[in-house]
Amino acid sequence: MCPRCGRPTPEAAICATCQHQPLMVAPIRSAFLFEGALRQAVHALKYRGGRSVVELLALRMAEAWSQNPLPSELLIPIPLHPEREVRRGYNQAALLARALGRCLDLPVASRALVRTRNTASQTQLNRAERRDNVTGAFVVQKGVELAGRRVTLVDDVATTGATLEACAAALWAEGTETVNAFTLARAP
């Protein structure tokens, strides 16, 4: 895998994308590739109320973390816009982060980041459209102190990294020391 973005590569070398347009959030690590049964589990979690899979998925994430740990003192889930969270009934990234935090004995700041715009779904957008869609869409919640902290963003799937990057920009604006990311799955 690419040591920066975690994308599968033929060798353990920086991928072509990171050589030309590296993300500032790094490294990005994932427990699985987004395919097969795991893809079905993520879709069940996101779109069919499949919250029952969270604990099992978090255990698998913790196993992957233990093999390639990230320097972190705080987990921060990627926020949904409040309207989308109300429609879904929960934020899948927050559920995964809380369960992973219990496994790793790391604190979770579930409300540290706020999504200020109800952005379009990223699923049908290309890399540039994804980046434009989420740029400036996140801020750190007032009163949350992150200066000097080593933070790990948690999400269900990393595709282009645009959402992770937009969240990291908001965190760096508040003085975090490092921002990396850990996701359940990585799009190939």
C-alpha cells in the first residue's frame, strides 16, 4: 500500500497520485478494501439501519490498527450534516469511532467537528468534484481545544480522501499537531 494514502499499490511505494497531488492528511490507513462482503456490510450500516455490525467491524478495525498503529491521542469521527444524521438516525462514523475507541482505549471527540453545509453525496462525483464539494464544509466546534493534539479522523470508507482532507484543514486551523486517518475500508 502507499505509505501516505493507503491506496493499494504493487509495491510499498508512494503512489502516483500522492507523488503529484499528496494529501495533507497522512497517513491514511484502512482495515479492509471496499469490496465483496465488506462493501455489503458498509451499505447495510449506512443505508439499511445495520447498526448491529458496528461492534464486529470495530474489533476488526482494532486488529488492523494493532498491526500498523497510528500516533494518536484522540479519535474524531467525520460528521454528517445534522439533517442527514436525523434522516439516517445515527452517524456511522461516530458509531465506529466510539466502538474503536473502546477497543483501543482512546478517547473519542464525537462532536469536535461540525459539517456546516449539507453537501451532495460524493458517490457519483469524480476526484475534483469531491474536493470542491467538501472544501470549507467543516469547522471545529466552538470551545473544543485541539492545539498540540495528535488526532486520528475515523470514517467508514476512504475513496479519494477529499472529505478527510477537508476535515484535516479545519483541525489544522485550530493548531492540531498531527492529523492522520483510519477508516474501515479503502476504495481500491
